[in-house]
Amino acid sequence: MNGDCWMRHLRSIVIGAGILFGMFFLFLVRGVLGPFFLGGAVAYLAYPAVAALEKRQVPRQLSIILVYLVFAVVIGLVTYVFMPSLLAELNQILLKLPDQTDKIENITKGTVGDIKRLELPANLKEMVDNAIKRSERFVQGFAGKLVDFLVELFSKLFWFWLAPVIAYYVILDWDEISQNWINKIPSAYKEHVVQLFQEIDGILTGFVLGRLIVSGIVGVLITLGSVVLDVQFATLLGILAGIFDLIPYLGPVVGAVPAVIFAFLSSPWKALWVVALFFVVNQLEAVVFAPRIVGGRVGLHPVVTVFALLAGGRLWGIAGVLVAVPVAATIRIFVVFLDRMLRTYS
């Protein structure tokens, strides 16, 4: 009996040491994990479509290829329509960046001079001066940060080529991989753990796919609206608006900033029209698109959502902000599961 107990302890130590070593190794090679995380996400999102085709007696390999072909056609059409204008706009931004930056600084300095000439109480004046300094730093750094963000995005294009390959093999062996993980769960907890993952899958699949579709619609509407308003770089502004729209609450506001700035460089009235455009599109999203496509909420309080966004941004930057809500929703489901388990066995 003592020997069995000693072997169980040794096995636990070995497993714990293996987990710690694995986590340390992943930390060391974290720079190359991006395509694998992206491939896992692609597999997770594509698997329901593959499974639906399999139910119609389509072999799995052919199902994956058909799903990929549909995605390829959609991406190809979007690329054919938007890529030429996007590349032209990026080229114009790089050429006009120095002049536009000077123009923004001149407008800012004129506005700052008008504000500083106002007679204000000392405390209020100090607050205004601090706000002006922060605004100047933001304006001066915004254009450069925007270009850096776009360059970094295009530098990761290799990830977008490798991820579908990784996803293909993951989907191909999806059932075997899932069953291997299920077999490792102790029999006493297997039913509860499987139920937990089913709950997580049920919320995340609909939420993630829904948010991607809604954000795509928002991006297209902002692009079309910017074209109608004759705002420079309409395609780029629509893409940015769609990407930032993935971020709840804060995203639509951040996504509007570039469009308002570029419109303001042309005319203050045009900037007001752009603000109205974003307001209308975001209202359509909240009232029409999101309820119909995303459906129910993930069950997070708005305060918790904002905290998750800030924490995700602090830990992992833009990627952290984008995955903050799904991760927070997963944690919430896990906490509810633990509470239910404790109540059941107490």
C-alpha cells in the first residue's frame, strides 16, 4: 500500500514537473506560437461547417477543402474589390504623412493658442494645460503609430498562410484529438467536464463568429459612407473601423478617431458628418445586426467587460484586447461550473 502511495506521489510529481517544463518551453518559444494559435482558431471556427458537410455524407478531407474554397472565394472577392484601393491609400499616406502631420500640428497649435488666451481659474487652467499636452503628444504620435500598426500587420502575413495548413491537420484529426483529451479525464468527473466544455463551446462559437460577421458589416458600411462623404482613405478607414469594432464599448470610439482626423483635415463640417456616420452605423449594429447575428450576450457585466479589455491590453497589447471578452466569458463559465460542482458535492 505504501508502495502504491509512493508511486502515485511520484507520478504526480513527474506530471507536475512535465507541465512546468512545458510551460517554460512554450514561454521560450512564444515568438513562433502565433501561427499555431491562429491555426487553432481557424480550426475551431471551421469545424462546425466541416461537421455539417460530413452529416451529408461528404468525406472529411473533401469537406475541409470545400470550406476552404468558400473562404478563399470570399477572401478573393474582398481582396479584388478592396486591395488595389487599400494599397493606393497606404502609398498616399506614406507620401503625405509629413505634410498631414504638419497640418495637424498647426491646427492644434492654433486651437491651443485660443484656449490659452481664455481667462480661467488657476486649477482649471492647469488641468486644461495638462489635457492639451496629452492631446499634442497623441496627435504627434498617432500617424506614426498607425503606420507602425499596419506594417506589423502586413509583416504577419506568413501567419495567415501557415495557419490554414495547421488548421487542416487539426480538423482532420479533430475527433481523435478530442477523444484523447476526454479519455484522460477521470471517470468520476468526465460527464461534468464534458458538459463544461460544451457550455464554453456553445457560447464562444456563436459569439466569435457573430462578432466577426457584424464587424465585417460595420467595416463595409463605414467604407461606403466614407466614399459618399468623400473622405480620404475610405477603404483603410473602413478596415480599421471593422477591426476595432471587434472590441466592445471602446472599439467603435477608437475606430472613429482616424476617420474624424482625416475628415477634419479636409473640413470641420465633414468631420461632423463622419461622426454622424459612425453614430448611425453603431446604432444599426446595436439595434439590428448584433441582436440578430450575435444573439444573446456572453453574460458579462459591462464593468467586467471593460476591466477585461484593459487587462488584456495591458498584458498582450492589441491581441489581448481582441481576445479579452472570449477569455473573460470562458473564465465566467468555469467559475460557475466550479460553484455548481462545490454545491453538488458539499
